[in-house]
Amino acid sequence: MEIVILGIVWISLAMMVGALAEHWNRSGLAWGLAALILTPILTLAYLLVAGNAHPRCPACLGHTFSGASTCRNCGQEITVPQTRPRETV
């Protein structure tokens, strides 16, 4: 059911972009189709670049908060791997 609501909202927003483009004397059909097609592509690109902000617990694989020292699901202590500084040449 959530996917249907999401689809209706997505199409409605694309139609609003088209209507606004028509109001500004642009091609409403072209802008509406561009919004319909480009929105999921840009969203996917953002999610791939942004990554997951919440790390997973190594014991139970539950989501934890960034900077947490223990897992809120199983109580396992979480150690953050040390990152090495970049070497400059």
C-alpha cells in the first residue's frame, strides 16, 4: 500500500512541475516527463553516494546509532575501526 501512495505522490509532483513549467511558458510535457524520469535516478545516485549513516552491530546485525559504544538490541560492545590518515606525497 505504501508503494501505491508513493507512486501517486511521485506522479502528482511531476505533474506540478509540468504545470509550473507551463506557467513560465516552457514545455509542460517535457518538464513533467523529465521530472518523472530523473527523480528516481537522482534519488538512487544520492543514496549510493551517501551510503548508510547507521552502522550495524557485528553480533546481531541490528542498526545502531553513529558513535554508539553498545548495541541497543543485544548489548554487544561496538568498536569503531581506526581509520588511517591519508598520506600526502
